[in-house]
Amino acid sequence: MKFHHNIIMGDLNFKNIDWNLMTDTSQTMNKEYFLVETVKDIFYAQHVDPPTRGRGTDTLSLLDLVLTDGANTEPDIN
């Protein structure tokens, strides 16, 4: 049996996305909104939980993403 999964990894500078709720917190139809909607439409899952960006007094944000085509897919980064 063969398995085929897709993975998208990147450093996306979209600070207004709440990946836990899968929403764009800016409440506007911008690039962040369309990214979240596309991820939901194609049934991809975001696997990074802790914030990956924060300097000084900046609000912590999650910019580094690992998206896969299955919620139960664990990326093998070895």
C-alpha cells in the first residue's frame, strides 16, 4: 500500500491569523482571509502550535507554518 501526502512549509508574515480558530482576526477580506479560507476549503491542517515570532514587547505570533493535507498527518522532518 502506498501513501501520498502533500506538505507546505513556510515563513508567512500573516500576524492576524488565529490558527487555533482558523480565522483572520482583522475581519477584512485580505490575503490573510483568503489564505485561511483556502486552507479550510482544501482540508489542510496547520501543525505548528507555539508562537514562532516575538521580539521585545511585540505581541507573540505564529509565522512559521507546516500545512498538510490531513489533520492526522505527522510531518516526518528527519
